[in-house]
Amino acid sequence: MAGAPSVDDEYYQKFIEGTPVRLVKNKTYPLLAQSKVALVTSGTATLETALFDVPQVVCYETPLPKLIRWAFNHILKVKYISLVNLVANREIVKEMFADRFTVDGIADQLYQLLPGMPGREKMLAGYQEVREKLGNRIAPDQAATIMYDLIKKHREELIRLAKERAEAEAKAAAEAAERARIKAEQEAERARIKAQEEAERARIKAQEEAERARVKAEEQLRIAEEQMRKAQEMSEENSHQNPPVSE
């Protein structure tokens, strides 16, 4: 087993203790040169393994595997996690991560790559495709260029999405402002019409009250005149019945 220089030996011992597996460090290339198949953590090691023509299964354990798988399928724009698949832009090596990271699943994929198995020749043919895409340039430099291009495309995609979101939010804000303006105008118009209607009702009511007051005043005047007329008639009648006495 090739151990990472940054990981303590004690970490590996709990996995290989009691087995014939021996831990080696800083000897990745000699180990690959003697390997038939390899289980490789995603990173530059996947491309190095491919250049040594060692069929491999790529693995990476993640927390919340189902959530990571959903995010990888619906949010992330990168299709693969291994450099081999990224360079080829298709699946050449199996990537066992998130919800696919299981002991039985990994063992089954490794078994299909053993000498004499059809999966082995298919993967080796895929490695040749990767070599052709890398060309005569230094592999790490080419891989770095590919990774840079992928990151650049991802950044451009994020910028595009952010711009579209900002434009959509600005459009939504403008539409909301327009709806608010129209609503305010409609409410103002309804208020104006209501005020006019109330003013008209008040005017009509005032006219009606004034008319009733006029009619009442005329009736009172008529009654008063009638009373005065009757009083005058009675006064004249009394004068005829009782003429004044001369001395």
C-alpha cells in the first residue's frame, strides 16, 4: 500500500494489521510498476496510475453521501472527479464516491479489472485515448492546463449564472415597482372617485335640507299670515258690532 506522506503510519496500520500488505511511502512509482490493479484516491495520482497503464478504481469517501450525490448531479457543473475522466471528458475509470462508496461495490469493480477480465482491456484502451489527448506535452503541465480550463469555465458559468440572477432580480424589482405604482394610481383614483361621490352626496343632502327648510319656512309664514288675517277679520267684526259711543 502506498501511503500519503502527510498521513501517519498508525492510520494505515489499523487496516493492514494481520495481513500480508506492507505500507510503503515515497515509492509510488515503483509500486505502480509492480501493480496489476489499483484503488486510487481522486487527485493527480489517478493520472499517474493511468500513465503507468495500471487499471484502477477511483474512490473518495464523503460525509452525507446522498446529499453529495444530489449536489454533484444537480448543482456542480463538473462531470467527474478524477483527472483521467476529466481529460477524456468521459468515464474511463469508475468513480466510487458519495453513495457509491461501498466495500462490495469497490471490490466488484476491482475484480472486473484483474488480468483476463474484459474490463481491463477496455480501460487500457481508454488510457491510450488519454495519452493522445495529453500529446507530447509534459503530463503534469497538460493536466494543470486542463484543470485550469475547467476551473475557468466553471468560473465563467458561475459569473453567467450570477449575472442572470442579478438581471432577473432587477427585472422582478422593476416589475414589482411598476405593480406598486399602478396599484397606487388605482387606489388614488378610487379615493378621488369616492371623495367626489361623497361630496356629491353631501351637496345633494344639503340641497334637500335647504329645500325642506325653505318649505318649512314658507309654511310657517303662510300660517302666520293666515293667523294675522283672521285676527284682523275678528278685529273688524268686533268694530262693527260695538261701534264707538259719542259723548
